[in-house]
Amino acid sequence: MDRIYMDNAATTAIAPEALSVMLPCFGLTYGNASSIHATGREARQKMEDARRTVAACLGAKANEIYFTSGGSESDNWAIKGAAFANKKKGNHIITSQIEHHAVLHTCEWLEKQGFEVTYLPVDEYGLINPEDVEKAITDQTILISIMAANNEIGTIEPIAEIGKIAKAHKVLFHCDAVQAVGAIPVDVNDWNVDLLSLSGHKFHGPKGVGALYIRTGAKVETFMHGGAQERGRRATTENVPGIVGLAAALYKACSNMEENACKMMMLRDKLINGILEKIPHTRLNGHPFKRLPGNVNVSVRFVEGEALLLRLDLAGISASSGSACTSGSLDPSHVLLAIGLPHEIAHGSLRLSLADTNTEEEVEEVLRVLPEIVTTLRDMSPLYELYLEEEKAK
Ligand SMILES: *Cc1c(COP(=O)(O)O)cnc(C)c1O
């Protein structure tokens, strides 16, 4: 059997439709999209077509889409750009405890620059309460940044409700929608967002390319200074192959969204139910149904997440213990701690994230292999031994 890839929240395989439109951009249409001559104009044409496609998928206008190097840059630009452009109005930013590090570390850096940040807590499912957002707003608040869907536990946040509140209070609203775009419907007007981040490689596009939506009129500083690319707001020669690939992948994902979501939810729920039924002392992390179609995140007591990952890897299964960015560090995930898991349970967590290309056979293989691995690991666990002794004594 081929390897089973269930780490699509970390990155995805590039769609053939995206690759096939990218390849000519490295060859025939290699022009600089800012050049006046025909070679340049041809590249620009492709890039502007891509911009219109991305805008259409988000309910935005083409001139509100700015291409970037990825989700992290979009988050940095949105948050730092909004903070510095509006610092005369106030210095307060509202975000949540479960954001991606591209948001959290940016906010922490801004605190050192004199900004004040409120990190809102979440409930046991990872949901942000819109009332908490409203209560946190002061006359100093200039920006709210809340993610659309969490990359670790898959919880989908009430973005439209938060957007209404932001709009009513005339506070800029940024949404890290990197996990949502291509997976669930995203509309910048339904959501009332002013800024929205997305990343190509999370929806079967290429790596190293993303976009930031900036609503017309939203005050945001330039992030990258230099040439006049991206309407003078983001310098550097445009990554035409990446941009074209991103747009093709997004178009495909949005065209097949319902069908893909149905399939993935079926596989997701089969995995979740199978794990909870077959392996004792497991729990589902994240919301039971307000969750991304492809996200499974479970805690397995008496087992180390890293050990679980290594054994799965040996068995030909690529998974994650949380977010790829924190693997390699031994700190438990900030998201799992924020939903109230004790350290030792947060440590034994596993994320399986699906794509529409995963199959029922693959799910069955995981459900066959995983319980065996857990049994083996628990047999070696002093904590499990202790637990069994305590149970016997009862
Ligand atoms: C992956 C991810 C990012 C970072 O995107 P890159 O393109 O890898 O920089 C940001 N936010 C979320 C929610 C993500 O899942």
C-alpha cells in the first residue's frame, strides 16, 4: 500500500490543474509582470486573471486582492499594517488564545512596540464567544483578529457574528482564513471582514504564495517597501507561477466544495467514531459538528503524541501531533491548553487532517493500525500501569 497522507492541515499535494497552468509561466511566459513590453504584459494578463478568480471566490473586488508569500506574511501585514496605520486612533488589539503563531507572535511583538493586546479565551470546544469580543472593545480598540477555523482542532468560529460587532463599533476586523478558504464557504461581505488571509498550499496550490484581502478604504500600512508592485502596497517582482497556481487551485476547490466536503465529512466521522469506539480513554478535541470537514483531533490518554506519530510514520501513515509549527518542541499545544486539557492529556494528542483524495480504504487502514499502536505504547507506559493498579484497588 502507498503511504497514507493525513496531514493536509500542514500542507497539501498540488492539484494537477494548478501545476499545469504554472509550468508555462516558468517557460514561455516568464516575463516580469511589471514590464511594459509584450512579454511582461502577457505575464500581467495571467496574474490579473488570477486576481479576478481569487476575488470571485471570496465575494471581493479584484482590486482588493493583494498577493503575498503566504499565510504568515498576510497575517503579519494585516496586523502590523492595521496597527501602525491606526495608532493615532488607539493602541488596543483583540485576538484569541488559539490563533496561529503567525498571529500570536505578531501580536506579542506589537506589545513590545507599545500596543496592548487582549487574548480572548475559548470554551471547551475552542469556540470564541462573540459577546466576549464585544465586551473587550474599548475606545482604544483599532483591530480585531480572529481566525475562521482552527488549524489544530478544526473548530469553525462565528465569524459573521463577530464581523457584525466589529462593523457596529467601527473597528477593523482581520480574519486568518487560511484553513477555511477552499474548505468552507467564505464571503468577505457576509462576514463583514476588512482583512482576510489565505495561503495557496493549504488548498492544493503551491507553497510560498498567499493573498491578503484588503477592503477598499481600510487603513493599512505598506508592509514591504520597494517597487510599485501590487498597487504600490507590496514591493517585489510578482510570483506569477505561484499566483496562477494559487488561483487555479482555489477555483477547483471552490467549484467542488460541497461534494468534497460531503466526502471528507463522511471519512472524518468514520475516523472519529472508529477511534472513540475502538480505543478506550480517547476524546475528541474541537467541536463535534462546527468543525472543518477534514479535521480529526483526538487525545489518547497514557500515550505520548510524538511516540504515536513515529509509530504511525513507520506504519506508512503521515499524521501530526498538533500543528506542524510546534512539532519538534515539547511544549503542549497552546490550543489544547486553551480548551482546558491538562498537560498530560494535551501531550497525547493526534491530528489526522483529510483531503478529498483520501479514501475509505485508507481510513480503514488507520482504524486497523492505530489501536494496535496505542496498545503497544500503553503496555510500555508507567502511567498506564499506575492507572490499572489504581483501578484494581477500587
Ligand atoms: C498554515 C497556516 C498559516 C501559515 O500559512 P503559510 O502559508 O504556511 O505561511 C497561518 N494560519 C493558519 C490558520 C494556518 O493553518
